[in-house]
Amino acid sequence: CILAEALAGNSHITDLDMTGGEAQGWPRVTMSGCTALAEGLAANRSLTSLRGSWNEFRDEGIASLASSIRSNDEGDPNKTLRVLELARTGFEKAGLQTIGHLLQSQHCVIDTLSLATNSLTTPAVPILAAALIENRTLTWLDVSDNQFKDDGMEHLSRAFRENSTLLRLKARDLLCGPTGSAKLRADVKLQP
């Protein structure tokens, strides 16, 4: 993959915008493309921002990507990637579990994360909440357009009470009722 080779061999690339599909009019990156991207990322020491929204990474591609962030080709964690946008990339509970493990790593430096519009449902929220409780670098999180409902909001609310570094949450259209919304609003500053 040409992109993976360029990413691996170029120490000047700091921002990679691979936003695909309808948002940019470009073809979507598939799971195999994400796996190739992960190989390039494993050798890169300069990337600070990876915008991969509107692609088809799925759970398997997210696993490859997270693995390369946790441990590069020399066995060291990525210490530069701060922004990770994975909105509308087609992952579900297994992909969120992989992201959760990444966020729980003591070496994680990601401070901005978008997980919007991935059809994540209430059973996946405890995974995210557990990761947020452990994580100490994330300051901005977008979980909009998922299906967390009231039960999911309770888990998120607890995570925000226990996490002192997370400052902003973007959480529109989560299909929760007034109980879940009120609970979350009481525990976090919601971004409009």
C-alpha cells in the first residue's frame, strides 16, 4: 500500500486526513486498507493526528490500528498520536473493546477521540466507561449518534464522575430518554 509506505518512511507527516466516503467524495478505506495503514503507522514516529472517519475499518481494522498504536515495529508504544477520529467506521462492540484496551494503556497519549455514528449500543457502554475511568489523557470525546439509551448514560455518567481529565463530551442523538440525559448533564459539560 503506497500510503502505508509513505507513512512509514516520512518523518514529516504530522496530520493524516483519510476522511472518506460521502464526506469528501473519496472512496472509502476498507478493513484491509486499514490493516495496511496500521503497518505504516507502526513505523511512524511523527503522526499526531489521524482522521479516519467515514471509512469501512470494521472491528478487524480497528484491532490492527489499535495494535500498531499500542506497540510500534520496535515494540514501543506510539508517543505522538493525540487525535484519533473514527466516526462512522463500521466497528461495533469488539472494536470498542479494542479501543478501550488502548485507552487503558498507561502509554496512551490520545487526547481527542471521535467514536460517533458507529451503531454502538447500550451493552458496549460499560467497556467505554471502564476505559474512561482508567484513562488520564483524553480531554475530548465524541460519542454522538450511537444508541446508548438511559442504561448506557448511567455508565457514562459514572465514568465522568471518576475521570478528572475528560473536559468535553459531544453526545447528541444517543437515543436516551429524559432520565439518561438529565443524569449525564449533571455529571459532565456537554458540548453543543
